[in-house]
Amino acid sequence: MVHVQPRPRAGETVRSVAGRDAGERPRAKGLSGGSVGLLGSSVIGISTVAPVYCLTSTLGPTVGKAGVQMPAVFLAGFLPMLLVAFAYRELNKALPDCGTSFTWTVRAFGPRVGWMCGWGLVIATIIVLSNLAGVATSFFYLLLGRLTGSDSIAALDGDRLVHVVTCLVFIAAATAVSYRGMTATKGVQYALVGLQLAVLALFVAMAFTKARSGGLPGSLDFSWTWLNPFEVASFGAFTAGLSLSIFLFWGWDACLTVNEETQGSEKTPGRASLIVMAALVGSYLLTAVGAQMFAGVGDKGMGLGNPDTSSNVFAALAEPVMGKVLGVLLFVAVLASAAASLQTTFLPVARTVLAMSTYQALPPSFARIHPRFKSPGPATIAAGAATGVFYAGISFLSQNVLVDTIYALGLMICFYYSLTAFACAWFFRARLRRSVRDALFKGVFPVLGGLVLAAVFCKTLHDMWNPAYGSGSAVFGVGSVFFIGVGLLLLGVVLMELMRRRSPAFFRGEVLTRSTPVIED
């Protein structure tokens, strides 16, 4: 239905994109409003990112690309994410809708661009969920092996069938918890997030202490040049490292996707996103510097460039840094990080699918809310099923599924984050001259963030054609990362065309309008 805005009364002015930019409030979806506060929203954001999981998967590959400039690459990845976070904050003030990137880009650029932006978010989340399940499984068997002293139990993770089946069990369990709604999801997150951050702080402190004591093979003295991105060996190495760095920060926007369930939905989620970003960049830099000082970046021994270390850094460094007893805590922290994130990462994908269904961009069955749990039940189940199918299938296609999907994930993240950033500037274009603040936070900062991510997207698209990009596996001579990334985007185009035939009203712009004026007192 096309929304018709009433004529302004005497003394009122019409504004096109201030406040709620469209002529209607976000469509009610039946979620549990006011169930999350600022702290809970921040914890959800940190939990979804899963800093300990991200670090153990990404420290090694980033060193492989950037060497000792790894901390600089982390900083470089933080900057565009911060600029995009400003765009999310401003858009959320105007339209706190759980569809976030999907809803906002539809309002700015129309149904097709918005649909593909929503698809990018959904498929990126499914990739992350599959990787989370994989890491949780690996550390589950490693932890069991440590606790029982049995190498045969630890080796079970190497059995492909056992690994995949265990992953599917983890995915099913996380789906069940998320299905029960925000109360069940929020209940375990405080302890899990607190545990992983406390153990990470202990690891950093002990790594610094042992590195400074001297006598460690391969250890390095800290240098401020590590924070200089201009000393990375090549531009290609920098962009590859930057793509991995961007993956480190992905997920902070989960606190925006629960905006309809948050107290003060217009302001609280945006504030939470900035808190999450600050916590992440601080913990990442300290961990990167500490690990680099302790182990170095060489390809021998404990060096972060050693393939035996880089694929799972914390598994390799847990005992050398923290000792045999405390080292077990690091295994527990990674498992807790992956398990907690596996649970909360269902929030953004389920709520995006819910919003897309509510606005007729997806089948209406996904718009149903559980009457008791107030959660998007069908959307959550669909996300869990898609994740299981994706992981089981891709596991047998690529021998290094974790590495390849992380690289492909960077492409997806850059795709939908950059579109959202550009949408912010276009969405608020009529307000950019009203104040310096509006010009910076609604225009300049989002555009800069979007341009950086768009540049990384294009460079990554070019580089991933080479089989050497990622794990080195190829399909018909083309890098498997290219097939994963581009293939999934093209699948989105096909699905969008099918939905266009099924829901023509949405694609004609009749359900979610683009720029209806708003009344302002």
C-alpha cells in the first residue's frame, strides 16, 4: 500500500529525511519491545563479534599478509568500521527498524538495491555461523583431549564426518536457544562474554610479561612502526590483510538489529555500537601486540607465520604463554566465545529475514512471531537449516573451508556495509547543509567509510580470482574463494528475480516507500 502523507497543519513544516524520514513509523512486527538495555545491547554486540574466536582464526592469516604490521592493519580495519558505525547510528535514530541495512537501503536506493543489501547481510551471517560452528567443534574436541589426556579424542576433529555431525549438533542447539527469544539469549551472554574477555586479558598480560623477560626464540621487542600501515610490503598485501581485519570487527551491528526490542530504540542501539567498537579495537590491538612480541612472525616454531600456528593461534600458544593448567582456560574461552556468538549471531539474520518478509520481500511465512517467546521462530529455524546445509556442503568442496569462507566473508561484509554507508548520505542529503554535525556524521564520515569498504571489495574481487588467495584450492583453475563469494552474490540475484515475480508490489516500491515527506512540529 502506498503511504499518503497528510497535509501539514498551520505552524508545521515538512521535512523529507529528518527524524523518521519516511511517512510511516516502522511496521510493528510483534517482537518483545523494551527487553534489552544499553548494557545488554553492548554485550550482544561483543558476543556476536566473538573477539576470542576471531583472533584465534585471524591473527595468523593477517601476519601472513602484513607481517609485523598486523596491528596497523587492525587499526586500518577499525577506521572504516567506525565511520560506518556513525552511519548506522544516524539511520537508526531516524528509523529504528530490525531490518537495518535492508530497510534503510530500500528507503534510500529502492527495492532491488535494498534486497541485495539484505541478502548480503543474511549470507554473511550464514558464513559466520558456519565458521563459528567449525571453531566450536575444533576446540570442543581439543578441550576434551586436554581434559582426558587422550590424543585419540582430540584427533576426532580431524575426522570429516565426525566434525560435520558435531557442527550440526552445535548449530541445532544454538538455533533452539535463539528460538526461545531475547530472554533466553540474553540470560547466558553476560557470563560468556565476561569469561572470554577476562581470559583474553590474562593471556595478554602473561604474553607481555614473558616476552619482556627475554630468552624466547623468535620473540620481538615492541616497535611503534608496527602501527604504521604504510610499511606493509605491498598494496595487495595491505588490502588482503584489511579484508581479514574487517572480518574481526564484523557483528557489532547486531545491537542495531535488536533495536525494536531495546529500551530507547532510537538512541540506545547507536550508543551500544560505539561502545562495542571501542572495546573491540582496544582488545585486538593489545592481543596482536602481545602475541607478536611473544611468538614473533616467523614461519618456524611458535612464530605466527608458521602454518601449524597460524590456523589456530590460541591452540598453539595457550600452553607456552599460560602454562598447562591456565592454558586450558584459553581453550574454554575460545569455545565459550564461539558458542556464545553462535547463539547471538542468529539475531541479525533472523530479524533481517523477519523484516524482509514483513515488507513482502520474502515469503510471508517468515514474518510469523512465536506467541510465547516473541521471537521470529520460522526465520530462526530457516537460518539454522541454511547454515547447516551450507557448512556440510562447503566442507566437502574445500579442504580449507575455514580460511576460504573467512576471505569470502570479507567480500560480503564490504558489500552490505558500504551500501548502508552510502545509503546514509543519500538518505539525509536534504539535511547535510543544516549543521556541521549533520554534514560530518550523516554525510562525510559515512561516504568515506563506504568508499574504503567499496575499494576493498573491488580489490578483493580481483585478487580472489587467483587460487593463491585463501587456502590455495581452486575450481576449474579459479580460486575457490571467488566461487564462494561471487557465487553467493549471484545466487542472491536469482532469488531476487524469483521474489519479484511472487511479490511485485514490493519491487514496485508500493510496500516500503523511498522518500515520503514527514511532518515536523
